[in-house]
Amino acid sequence: MKLHRRRPDEPPIEIRVTVPAEIVSRLKAYCRYYEENYGEPIEVAAVTVEILQHFFRVDRDFRRWRHQQEPPAARGK
């Protein structure tokens, strides 16, 4: 499983999106997969957040771009 275990330590901000039914079906299947691997249930909204976090972690070009957007003083921290 590529997804890390959920960390519910950050305050959520609600956003609303409309996605195709096929995506919802896959998200629900992933929720079942998550539960089989970690032994605890997860809701579609929460697994969606974890999938997005994983995507941002592994997208090297995006991470490089974000790093370039930081002011030089913040990069040394």
C-alpha cells in the first residue's frame, strides 16, 4: 500500500468538488483496501485527503517548483 496511515492532526478546511462516478467507485474501493491493510475504517473524504497528500509528496517537479517559490530567507530554515 502506497498510502500512509491517516494523520488526523491538522485542522480541516472544507472544499467541494464534483467528480465522475467512476472516481467515487474507486475511492470507495480504496476505503475497503485501506481497512484491510490498516484494520480500521476510513471515510471517502479522509481517503481522498490522504491520496492528495501522497500525490504531493511524490510529485518531484511540484516540490521543486514550490521550493523555488519560497523566499530565499525561508529556504535556509
